[in-house]
Amino acid sequence: VYYLAVILVGFAAIFIVLFRLYRHTRPAVRHDIHSLIRMFRDLREGSVRVDYPMALREFSEIFDYLRARAQKLMKEKEKLKDMGLMDHLSQLGNRRHFEARLKELFDASRANGPSSVLIIDMDHFKQANDKHGHDAGDALIVGFANALRKVVRQTDVLARLGGDEFCIIYTYASLDKARALAERLRKQLPREIPLPKGVIHQLRWTGGLSAMHDKDTKPDDVLWRADQALLQAKETGRNNTKIYDPETGAPVKKQIMTS
């Protein structure tokens, strides 16, 4: 009975300590989560503050790291603007930036492995632009760019080549790896994009995917294969992704369809 009483008292003491700790840290945790949300909202709007107050010391180091990365990202974005490498509408890299990064990755492919290229065309963009006006077309470009930015890896290169054509370079990703990433893209992109005046656009897109190869003599070789795959995907009804295998020299029969 004595030992049982001691054990019960011990459990009661632990429970009281944990309860007080919970009551003490709950407001602090909630405060720090709001600070984190505020920082990501500021980052999305294009500005990161110097300081975001944190209540818990345990979160401060992690938060400082995230804030530093966010500030670095904003500086790189401003650098792209200054160098004329950013598309003003989508806020993604433009064709000039894309071509420069593609050449860098092509030059490094023999040492670090191949990269893959996915070209994307939005389906029925012209109809939406003609029917709802240029403001709706611009909103569709911006909405699609934002959706891509959320699901593409930070290590990859995302660019708008012009019009409704976008491109992703999956850095140091083989064709099989890029296929898996393209399939994930199909699953994670939204099915709808809201436009001005309450219009809801049903998002559909067509893609062409290929990878760099040892026999390539220039960066444009992989881009040409991806473009050929894109043309075939359009011919087979759109809203799918075709893959051009550089090993066989022909498009792969398997399609990546929307889920």
C-alpha cells in the first residue's frame, strides 16, 4: 500500500507539472505559429520584415533560419529583376533565364548526371482570354504560375517561356525520376483557377518530357525532344503528358494522364 501510494503521488505530480507546462506553452506556441504564417504571407507578397517576435526559445533558431532563407530568396528575386531574367507577369524566370540555366546544367551533366525538361502548355488559354478578356488571361497566367511554384521543388528551374508556355527543368533528375515528378505534378496542381468577376477556369494542361543524353551536342537537343513529345501529346487529345526517350529516339507509348 505504501509503494502504491508513492507511485500514485508521483503520477499526480507528473500530471500537474505537464498540465501547468501545457497551459504555459499553449499561448506561446499559438503566437509563434501566427508569426510563421505572417512571414510566409509577407514572402508571398514580396517583402520580408527584419524581425518577427517569437515567444519560445526552442522555435527561435528554426525561425531565424527560415527567415534568413526567405530574405535570401527575395534578394535573388530582385537580382533576377535587375538582370532582366524575370518575367514581369508571372514573376518566374523568363526565356533568357531558362536558356542560361539549361546551358549550365547541360555543361554539368557529364559530371553530375542528366537533367530533364518538361514543357507545359495550358489547354484552352486562348478561348479563356478571348471570352473573358485580357485581364482574365493575365490572372490565369499568374494563377497557374503560383500553383506551379507551390508544387515544384526548390532545386528545380521554373520559367515562363512566353504566352501560355511554361517549362520546368528537373535538375539532375533522370527520365524515370522526372516521370515520377511529372506524375506528382498532375496530382497536386489544382483543378480550377479563380479569375476576375467570379469566373472559375477549369485547369487543363498538356506536357512534353525528355531528358539530357550523352549523345547530345547542345542544350537545345533535350528541348527539341521535349517539344516533339508536347506536339504528340496535343495530337492525342491534350490534357496528358508524353515522354520522349533519348535512348530509343522516339516518344514513349505510356502517357501521364490527369487523375
